[in-house]
Amino acid sequence: MKPYIFKMFNDKEYEFGRGRFEFKIPSLRVSLVSRCNARCFYCHNEGISKKMTSVIQTGDIINTISLLKEFGLKKIKITGGEPLLFEDFKNLIYKIKHIADVEIFITTNGTLVKKRIKDLSPNVINKISVSLDTLDPNIYKYITGKNLLEEVVSGLNMLKKNGYSVEINNLLLKGLNTNKKCLQNMINYCTENGFDLQFIEMSDKTPQSFYSKYYAEPYKTLQRCGFDFNKGKSNDRQFFKIKGSKVTLCRNVKDVCESSGDRCGGLRLLPNGVLKNFLYE
């Protein structure tokens, strides 16, 4: 990535950057790599082609963050593909914290946490979100194409032991993890371990054949477990507190953005070095 990409932010003709419009970039979502070591059938890879060439390096990311700091950058979310496949991960997060006063969040499938725990730090990372749609080994293998549930659970145990703030991302999949027993098991697992939990609505970017078969209406699904999320309130994220854990309903990203501009008002840095808006377009 070349610094001239950001020349527009510093040119005098673009006074909206500091002027009356108070142009802000509150967050940056960094997709480190396009590849992943799992094969989840519903994966839309955040709109990134799995064939996209991953060329960004630590220096490119640090340069980008340095240039965006003056525009109010407060939050960096590191994703993939699978971000823990990025070889220079440890060096990257320490350099980010060194140059910018920002919160750092990681989203991972959890399969490599145990292997790379020494590359992480609870003093640097504000929260780690782990994708875990089920605690049933057979269903996990069906969803991800891999028999790695034990590795994920072991990684989560290590995160808990080392004092990380952990959030479980659970995608609602009709017929696989939406019956009352599955929902309650996941809630119990998270509350017993002090993890926050997000129940996530399937994206309409999912391949149509899978979307039609597995889409679960989130309000009806969660009401079976006694969670009366208020459908009429707004599309912004709604949550309950249970034994110190936060259980959240996370709607389709476009719906959320309509009622939560700040959350979706940032940029995305793709593995090929391109900057774009937040939405998966």
C-alpha cells in the first residue's frame, strides 16, 4: 500500500477533513488474509473473494493507522479469513498499540488460539470474538468441514485462564442449532465461563441455496428460550445480562447500520491493500 492513496485526506481542498463537517473515521476493520483453515458452508468471507491475493504487510497496516489517527480512529477490528494465519500477528498488534491509542478487537474461528496463544496479550487486545455455532462435535464438523471443536474449546479455556475478554459469535442456523436445548446449552456454556454471547442473524450475502435452507428468524428463535427481544424497538443490538455475561441479538449488518451510524461509520482494509466502506458490498 502506498501513502499517496491517502493524499486526499491532507490536501487543502478537502477541508471537510477538519472543517465544519467534522469528517470522522471512528473504526478500521482490517482483513489480514483472505484464506481460512475452515470451510463453513455459510461463509460469505465478508464480501472478500477467497481468491483475493493477500499482499498487505505489517508496515502497510501501521502506515494506514498512522494516517487515519487524526480522523478520530478509536477502534481496530482484526479479521480474515482467519487472522491467526497471518504470520506477523504478534508484531502487528504490539506495533498498533505502540503508535495509536485505540481499542483492538480480534475475530477468529478459534482453531489456532491454542497454537498462537503466546502471540496474544490480554494487555493489548480488548476483546477476542470466537465463532462457535454449536457444542455438538458432529454438527460442528458438518458446519465447518473440520473436526476441530476440541481445539476451539481448548483455546477458549486458555483465553479464560489468561484473563482475556471473550465473546462467542453464534450464527443462528435453522435445524442445526436453533432448538431450545441447543440455545440453552450455548447460553449455559458462556455464562459458566464468563463469556459474552452474540446470537447472529444469517447474512443475505450467504449463497441463496444455504440462506433458504438455514435462515432462522432471530426473534422467534430466541423467544423459545425466553428472550423477549423487542422487535419494535429498533434494529440496533439488544441484549440481556445473565450472571455477568451479556447475551446480544445481532441483526443483519445493513439493518444495524441504519440505526447505529457510528458503529458502521468506519473503513475496511482488504488483504489486497484496498480501502473501502464498512458494508460488505
